[in-house]
Amino acid sequence: MKNVFLVSYDVCEAKRLRKTYKKLCGFGNALQYSVFRCELSPLQLHTLKEHLWEILNLDEDRVMLVDLGPAGARGDECVEFWGKSRMEIPTRRAVIV
């Protein structure tokens, strides 16, 4: 099962900033500058962390991971935008068969 994560980062050096952005593009969608929405399985989350640890200098940079819960549930409903967003949050409906 995948959970929705908000990933926010503050990277001090331009080269690491570009690498961080490009890496996160492979895992989710940019909501704002330096903020991504990612639907990740536990294995994908671990893989993302390993990739970011290789890029970042943790003495200077920081990353915040916020677990919003399961995809298709609260994880999709707890993000609120004011103004123009960079992506649409998916609308999902439960189908009972």
C-alpha cells in the first residue's frame, strides 16, 4: 500500500539543489518550489531516502518528510491550496462492488 508524502527541502548549494529536484521528479509531482507530493510504497520511500542521502550535505541542507496517510484516503484530502497550484490533487471515489 502506498502512502502520500509531502517532501520539502532546503538545499544550500545550487548543484545539490538541481540534483535534489531532478531526483524528486522521478518520485512525485512538484506542488510548489521545493515541495513535492509523492505516493510511495515503503520500498520506494527507502529508495528515495537513500538517493537523497547520497546528494545532500546534512550539515548544510535539510529535508522534511510528512506522511499524510494512505493514497486515496486522508492523504488526498488534507492538502489545501490558495492561489494557483502547480498540479491537481487526484479526485478518487470508492466503488463498492
